[in-house]
Amino acid sequence: MELTQKQKLYTEIVQKAWEDATFKNELKANPLDAIEKLTGIRLNIPEGKTIVVQDQTDESTFYINIPAEQKMEDIELSEEQLEMAAGGYNGFWTGVIYYTTFGAVDINA
């Protein structure tokens, strides 16, 4: 599965935060400026919205992110998910999907 531009951007930001404590601190303090400095891209977020960066690198803690409630018509399923729903999937689905500013990210894909 090929990553979208948004997923690539997200991956680049997270990788840099893992590798560079100074960048991670800048990202937490001022996400838009830190992302622009790293990528040269200024993110345009809707009026009244903010970006909150939470450092979830403590491996002794399990983090739960409670996203905004999604309307069913706003959710787009992948081809694999559609096949499982339509084809009577008989196994256990253990996938986790994170809904982020950058869209849905299936960490098991």
C-alpha cells in the first residue's frame, strides 16, 4: 500500500520527533512553525482549529486518544475493509485506525 502525501508528511514529522528532542519540544510548543521549519510547508488549518501535540513516547503508558465523533457518511472504508464487510470476514480484526488531522491511518496496513 502506497502512502498518501498526508501520511508521508505525518511519518516525516513523527520520525524527526523521535530522533531530535529539540524538534520534539518545538513541535509541542508551536506545531505549525515546527512543521514549516522541517518541511517548508505551511499547514493551512481551518479557522478556529488548533493542533495539539501530545508526547506519547513513554513505553510504560498506554495512551487512548478520543477523537471527535465521526458521522458515518464522513467515514470512507478501504477496499480491504469493504471486502471484509461484504464478504463475511470470519476472523478477528485487530487493526487499529488512528483518525488524525491528516486523515485515517491504519497502523496495520
